[in-house]
Amino acid sequence: MAKNKPDDKSPAKKVVKDAQLGARRGVLEELFNDLYDDRRNVYLMNFLRGIFFGVGSVLGATIVVAFLFWILSIFVDFPGLIGDIAKTSQDALESR
């Protein structure tokens, strides 16, 4: 005999799940408000974090691109497809 199991989408299960989510949200909001009383400080920290993230991303990308062109310049003297590509990119960089 098959037992009658309550459907996972029953209204009672939905109410319990909503109550749990609401309780979790309330605890998280309370923790956030306890840790960060001054909203201005939160906005300032997030702004500075964004500035440093942007500067770090640009510096990191610059270093990676420079490293790739340095590796590519090693292959300029090789004959074949790799040497042609390296020579073309080196000429393009020197012409600018």
C-alpha cells in the first residue's frame, strides 16, 4: 500500500517555508544594522572598494598584456606562422 505523503507544494509547507525565510531575513537585517550603524561609513567603504577594484583591474590587465607581448616578441625570429604573427604585431606596436 502506498502511503499518502503531503504534497511539497501544499499551502502548509509554503507557509512554513515563507516563515523560515522571513526569520532568516530578519536575522540578517538585524546583524547588518548592528554592525553598520553609520550608513555613510558603509557607502564610503563600498566606494573606496570600488575604486581600488577598478585600479587593480586596470593594472593587472596592463601587466598581463605586456607579458603576452613580451612572450610574443620572443617568437619573432621563428619562421612560419608564429613568427609572422609576432612580426606583424610588433610592427603594429612600433608604428603607433
